[in-house]
Amino acid sequence: MRISKTTLKADALLLLTAAIWGSAFVAQRSGMESIGPFAFNAVRFAVGALSVLPLFFVMRRRARGAGPAGPAGQ
């Protein structure tokens, strides 16, 4: 049985997601020992927003460059 590149890539991304998700629990426990819950959540959501912000600008730029027909050229 041969595994396609798409399947291998999907499995690798799923494993990476599980590793990040699992390590987040350790970070949360450590973070909650040093600061309060509201400050911890504020920092966590700020880091999340800053990490998504570049993606937002890239997607916005692509949408503007696609023209009136849309990104798929429909």
C-alpha cells in the first residue's frame, strides 16, 4: 500500500497540532502560577491576535488583487 503525499502531509499537520495543543496545557499551568487568570487570558489572546494579524493582511491583499471576479475567477 502506497501513502500519497497529501495523506502524509495531513497526518504530519495533525501530529503537529496535537503536539502544540498538548504543550499548551503545560504552559497554561506554569503561567497561572505566576499571574492571575484574567491577565493570563489577556496575554494569551493578544499573542493569538498578533499571530493571526499577518495572515489577515496577506489574505486581504490577495482579495484586493483578485479583481471584481473574485479569487477563483468566477
